Amino acid sequence: MESCSTLAIVLEVKEFGESDKIITFYSEDRGKLCGIAKGARRSLKRFVNKLELFSVLELLYTNSRSSSLVMIDQAELISSLPLLRQNYNRYVAAALIAESTLHWTREHDAEPALYELLAWSLNYLTDPRHPPSWGVILFLTRLYTLVGYDLQLDGCVQCGTLLPTLSPYHFYNSRQGFVCSACRRRLQSSVQDPAMPLATGTVKILQKAKILPLVKLNRLKFTQNAESEALILLHGYGKNLLQRDSHSWAFLAGYSKDHKG
Amino acid sequence: MDVVPPALARLIEDLHRLPGIGRKTATRLALHILRRPAAEARDLARDLVDLHGAIHLCRNCFAFSEKDPCVICGDPGRDPALVCVVEEPADLMAIEKTGAFKGQYHLLHGVLSPMDGIGPEEIRIGALLSRVKKGTVAEVLIATSSTVPGEATAAYLISRLQGMQVKVTRLACGIPMGMDIKYADDVTLARAIESRMDTGKP
Ligand SMILES: [Zn+2]
Ligand SMILES: [Zn+2]
């Protein structure tokens, strides 16, 4: 059996039986994996305090021939991001990021850029200057691109009319982008879902959030309007594509109750 | 698999739904029950039927109990001004086993877990806050687990109890008894230093 070592971020922890834990993690070189850690619930030195949500670990695991579960042999804690457990709102934002990663990825489908984004985003949330919801916006804007559902923010998805001419910006989840007013009239019957109007400022900052390198991303500052529009947009967009909702949205601080549904 | 008689298959399904019981174990348990005398199975069935009828939640601390208030809340020897907050009944039992705690409890019946749809309204946090608001509680000892959800729940409780006329304490976290400190992990060691104790000497 093949033994592997990888950097990994813990996305979900489930108790299993009397003394084991089942951990879902996002690894740097194999993407999402699910593994069992035998004896992890007893205070076994090799696991205690390590197999925790959002922890960054160096994992040693063995693939199993008979099951998709890998066997976690050893874990070294790289960082545990304490603020994500000491502040409820940051905990919720981190949970939403982890839950979205679980929903949008397949096992054994490596995407090193997503590992990097995930690590960056959780780290972003540990800075007390950053509102937790901004971390969610930055993460989701880029996640959708990485999983092949790029938010189309450059022009009308029907006729290609580019941004400044396109205004007002009406985003349609069913079209995964903007539809200009001329195309809307033409498509009348087939565009059924309500338009999500976006302010120019929101579109501009989301465009930046998509393309800036990670090292520059923490410079972005959202106005209250851009923050609230971006959250509604990213939530509705993901929910429409996946046809399922992430539970954590219901508890995100600063996100209007009207959209939680 | 229609070689399994339906009554046995149903029992296997029922047992399989219990936490930590795989299909193999469920089958083994079901066959065991079948091989034992019918009276034993009837006793088991009666105990299961009686369970929900006999046991309720204590309206003060939300522990499972046949009495209301429960044995602990009804005990005049226990200090009602000291309330220990735990996640679940098993945690209460573990603390009771030590004999070191003389106050009362408050059971949350869960931890804050956004991914599972569990927020403050889904566990017994509101009831704890109203218990404190009545003014009879002097100290709340938060004894949730030192897992991420347990700690986040503690953080949430601390923020909600802030400003109320009550002392809030947290179960100390540190080096396990009998452990050489050079084998402790960084997080545990750091927490042990933060929650260091005064030895009482100048
Ligand atoms: Zn158009
Ligand atoms: Zn009670």
C-alpha cells in the first residue's frame, strides 16, 4: 500500500464509533480526501489537538485498496488558527468556506490553486481588521473560477456588450452573468429568474477580487453596499448552480436575514 | 438480500441507525438477540418503549431525568449559584464521576455547528441566558470541549454573558496529568501557560 505525505486543511470532522474520527481534508497534491484516524478520540498523542476543523496539517496517510477512505497514520500541526475558534463570527465564516469547499470539489481531484486559496482565506479571517464576510466574498469569487463556474462580470453574456455601455448591471443566475436591456427584451420569455441589480462599485471590486494576485487581495475594501450585494450574488449564484444550499449562510454575521432562506 | 427474514432485517436496520454501529455489528447484535430467550427480547423492548415516557428534561438544567427538577437540581447540598455548562449528558456524567463539582449544570444538548445548521437558537443557549438573568447565578463555568466547535460555543457564550452580573469561568486547559511537558503540543502548552495557576506564595 502506498504511503503519502501532504499538506492538508481540515474541512470536516466526524466522530466514528467509540474512538475513531473521520476527517475530510483538502490536500495540496490530491485535492479533497476523506480519511479515518483510528483511536483519534482517545487522547492518543499522535492525534490529540491536531485533527481539528481548519487546522493546517502535514499528514501521513495510506491509501486503501478496498475503500475510498484513506488511513491517516500521522499528523503534524502546522497551524491551528486560534482566532477562528475564539470568535464566533469568524468561526461561522470559516465554516462557510469549508462547507463550500466540501460542496464544490470531488475527491482525488487536485487543484493546488484551491489549496492555496483555502489556506489564504482562512488566514485572512484570523486578522481582526478583516470583517469575516469579506473573507467569504473573496474566497467564493475565486472558488467559482477554480471549479469551472467563473462569474462572468465583463459584459452581456448574450451579445458581448462590454461593461460601461452595459449599465445598469442586471445579473441573472440562470445565465451565470449579465444580460443587457436589449437582450432582455429579446429573450423576455426565457429569462425567468429575477434580475440581481449590482452597483458599479460592486462589479468593479468583484472584478478585482477575481484577478488580483493573492498577496494583494487583502488590500480590497468593500463598502457596505458592495459587501451586501456581493454576498447576495455569491450565495444565489452558488445555490442555483448546485441546487443545494450551504447551512452556514444562515449564521453569517452582517448577512441580511431576508436572503438566508 | 431476501434470504434474511423481514423481521430480522428490520431489526438490523434499526440497530444500524445507532451511532457507531455498522451493518456487520448490527447483524451480529440482531442475531444475538434472536438466539437468546424471548423473555430477554421482551425486556429490551419494554425498556425501549418506557424510555420516552419515563424520562423528561429537567426544566432547570435540561438533564435527562425521571424527576423534575432532576436529582441534582433538587439536591439542597448543591450550590444553585454555580452553574456548569456542558454540551451533553455524557459530559455531565464525566464531571459527576470526579465528585469535584458541587454546583448545578446546564445542558446545551449540542454545540454551535454552522455546517450542520446548528446555531444559537438550535441549542439551549436562550434558556441559560434567562437562567442567569433571574439573578440567582453568581458564576457560570463553561465546560464545553476544547474542540473547535466547543471553543467557538464557549466564545459565543462568553460574549453573550458579558455585561450580565455574573462571573464567567472556563474549564482550564493544559498538560494532562503524568505527561512530560516536552511531549506536549504547542497549542496545549501555550494554553497551559495562559491558564497558569497562582501557587499562593509571594
Ligand atoms: Zn446583450
Ligand atoms: Zn436539573
